[in-house]
Amino acid sequence: MKDGLCKNLYPRLFNSTTIQGKDSYPVYHRRDNGRSAHVRGQTLDNRWVVPYNPYLLHMFNFHINIEVCFSIKAVKYIYKYIYKGGDRTSMNFEQPDSDGNIDEIKRYIDVRWVTPPEALWRIFGFNLYDNSPSVLQLPLHLPGMHMVSFNAKEDLRDVVEREKASKSMLTEYFEANQTHECARTIL
């Protein structure tokens, strides 16, 4: 309490429902049912009840105030700090030789600083990114104009005669759509 007021804005107002307030914090449902309790010479009602989680109370054996932030602002805040990329810098430790030549390979050193949140996510083995559902881009091409990979030492006639040479991911996608009915639902 400071100057007769609580720094956490208690007592809160009575509310008939829980709604989202300003800055993503909820304004909880607080009944005005006339019930009150006398604590240390003060009369307290539902406006003074602090949100809590019984599971956490039991697990840690002490009181933890709980307020759930549920808006896109909270997600943006978490995403910003967890997935923030490392900072990068270039450093030069070499001086030109007596002829004035600079060895650029020795001169340029790429340094990466890993932020503490990223380090923890890597230590605990969490995924830093995820693509769900998995997406695979099909290379588009005109008929008979797809890319064929081969070793430079191979004879080109052998490469062209291979069964795989006439197939690509796109042609196999179309083939699967013709033969398997369930494949027609995959986009």
C-alpha cells in the first residue's frame, strides 16, 4: 500500500463476466454477492481476491499470482524474444603486408553471438522453428523440360535411357492423382 492505495490496483471492480481489458490483461469475473471477511482489521470482499492456480499452489507449496495474457500482443512479445536472431559483426585483425596486399580470407572473421533465450532453447533441444503442416514445393516445368541430375563423368545416352530420367516430382504428383483417390485431396 502506498498513500492508501494498492500498487496492484486492488480492490478491483465487480464484474459480471471475464473480459479482455487493455494491454491484454483480463478483467476477471468478480461476484457482488455481499460476502466479506475480516482480515487484520480490514473488511475484504470479492474485489480483493487475487487470481491463483490450485495446481501450482500444491506443486510449489507457495502462492503464485496468476494473470493470463491472451491476445496477439502477448504472442508477438514471446515470439520476438525466443526467435530473435543472433547479432553479427565483422572484425579485422590483419594488417597489409610489406607490399600493401591484404589477405581477405584472413582479414574477415564471421562472428555470431547467441542470445541467452536461443541458447536455452538449443540446450533443452526445443525446435527453433516448425513448418506445420509440412510443405514441399513442387518444381514446375513444361512437359519434357524438367531438370535431370547426373554425374559429369557419366555417358549422356545412359542418363537419358534411365527410367528416372523421364520422371520428376511434378509428373509423379500427377501420376499419384490418377491412380490413388486419396491423393486427390492433397494440395
